Amino acid sequence: MAKNILLTGGTGFIGKHLTDLLIESGFSVSVLSRSDKKNTPAISYYKWDLTRNYIDEEAILSADYIIHLAGEGIVEKRWTKKRKKDILESRIKPIDLIFSVLKKNNKTLEGFVSASAIGIYGAITNEHICDENTPPANDFLGITCLEWESAVDKINSLGIRTVKVRTGIVLGKDEGFLKKIVPSFKAGFGAILGTGKQYVPWIHIEDLCQIYLKAIADEQMHGPYNSCVTDNTTNASLSKALAHLFGYKIWLPKAPAFILKIVLGEMSLAVLEGQRVSSEKIEKMGFEFEFTDLERALASCLN
Ligand SMILES: NC(=O)c1ccc[n+]([C@@H]2O[C@H](COP(=O)([O-])OP(=O)(O)OC[C@H]3O[C@@H](n4cnc5c(N)ncnc54)[C@H](OP(=O)(O)O)[C@@H]3O)[C@@H](O)[C@H]2O)c1
């Protein structure tokens, strides 16, 4: 019988692509969602309501693996105190709920794979290359990712293999990061943000889904894995590559950092600062990126 993989956040950008890949790869897929959804021949939907600590326990009891992708969008709204709390709790509460169902029912899993983010290394631009041993930063994203990953460790304490996928900016057609910036580049108004020197570690959606598939299939994988290409793309090189694909050279002055700080508040750090990140650990596990050339990756998302 096909192994059942339960996705939290399976209705989102990464979740939808991953669902397709898992089904193609012969897994049976279930999705936990806050909204009512009709089952399809390939996907069973289960409901949860984190505000009421409600979960359809059958979702967990029928799962062989869980992939945790649920969480409020990190750059959707200004980082007010409430928004920061929502970003953190929407990632941790689901894990706590899953933990309590597993524990109560003495249920085990073959693996628990959770999204995390390279934001764990902090919003900082310098020449240090962060690997999985680099300590977490003491800023909002660093602390959020640390608490998120610590919640995953609770699942590990039940004797379940856990993997943390520390993701960079995910490139996909009409979705995620590109959905936000492509319209201005398409209209000829693409601009470099701040100094443009901030690093933008990226990964193509197809490669990211392959990493999740490997994290399920490869029992040697456990702990954190940086999941982005090591190519030192900066905001300036990314902006120039996008403009090039739309057939022009960037002519606008750089968008000044102080204006972005006024408009975005603390969240401006997410676009004005960025880390260099090494993907050596996942590559040593035998993972090969299909997309390592930025322009080719971007082009595949624009066609
Ligand atoms: N996309 C990127 O570039 C990127 C980069 C680094 C890390 N990541 C991480 O990867 C994960 C998936 O990213 P994504 O881009 O696929 O996100 P997404 O498109 O925003 O989807 C996230 C899903 O989480 C669920 N969700 C949203 N708010 C929630 C809440 N308050 N409580 C419970 N569930 C909630 C939603 O599912 P329902 O509406 O069905 O409940 C939604 O479909 C996230 O944790 C994200 O931080 C993404």
C-alpha cells in the first residue's frame, strides 16, 4: 500500500507543487487545512482550527510521514507586535497540536519534515558563509526560526526522525517572491533595493520539492539542511537578471533604504539585508540541484 504523507499548509505555494510531485512519485497525500475542502481521488483533506486547538485526529493517525509547511506569510504585512506573534504561533501551534495527538495515541511516524528558513542566520549582509552550524541570530527572523525548529525537536523527542528544510527565496511561476516583484519589472520599473549588495539565496520550486521528497525517502537525513543555491546572488544581480529577461537594462535609481524603512518598517530588513548561505551539507547527501543558473531559473518561471 502507498505510504501516506500528510501536509500542513498543503494548499499553499510550496504545498501545491509538492502535492503534485508526491502523487507522481506514488505516495498517497492528505492535507490539513483551516478551510473545508472536498476530497479528490488523489488527496484527502482534513480540517483543523488552531484558534480552538481543534484537529481531526484521523489525519495524524493515518499518516506515515508529516510535512509541516503551514504558517502566516512572513512578508505579507507590516511586522506589528500582533503580526510577529501570528507569524510565530502559526508555525509552532500546529507542531504542538500534532505532538499532543502523537503522544496521546502513542502513534509514531516514519519521518517529520518541517519548513524552516535561512532567516535563522539573521537579517545581516556580510561575507560570512552560513552553514548549518552557524548560530541563530538574535533578531525577529532568527528567534522565530529558532523557536520553530525547537518545536520540531519536540517531535524528535518522541523518537521520530525529523528534518528541517532551511529555505531561501523560492522561485516559481506567478507565485511567492516573483509574484510580488515581476509586475514592476514587466512594466519597466524594476529597481535595485537599497545598496543592492544584500545577498539573495534562492532555490527553484522544482528543486525545493525534490529536497522534500529526498527528506522523506532518505533515512540518513536528519536535522537542518540549507536549501538554496550557493551562488552569491545579490539583490542587484537578481534585479539586473530580471530586467535583462524583460529586454532592458535597469535605468531607475536605486530604491533608497530609508524610504523602504518608512514604508515597510522593520520588515524592510527582509529585503535590505541578506546572508551568504552554503548548500554543501545537502549536496554531500547526494542532492543535485537542477537549477543553478539564476537566469535559467528565472526564465523557466516567466515562460
Ligand atoms: N515561499 C518562500 O519563498 C519561502 C521561503 C522560506 C521559507 N518558506 C516557508 O515554507 C512554508 C510554506 O511556504 P509557502 O510559500 O508555500 O506559504 P503559503 O503559500 O503562504 O502557504 C502557507 C499555508 O499555510 C496555511 N496557513 C496560513 N496561515 C495559517 C495560520 N495562521 N494557521 C495555520 N495555517 C496557516 C495555509 O493553508 P490553509 O489556508 O489551507 O490552512 C497556507 O496555504 C512556510 O512556513 C514558509 O515560511 C517559504
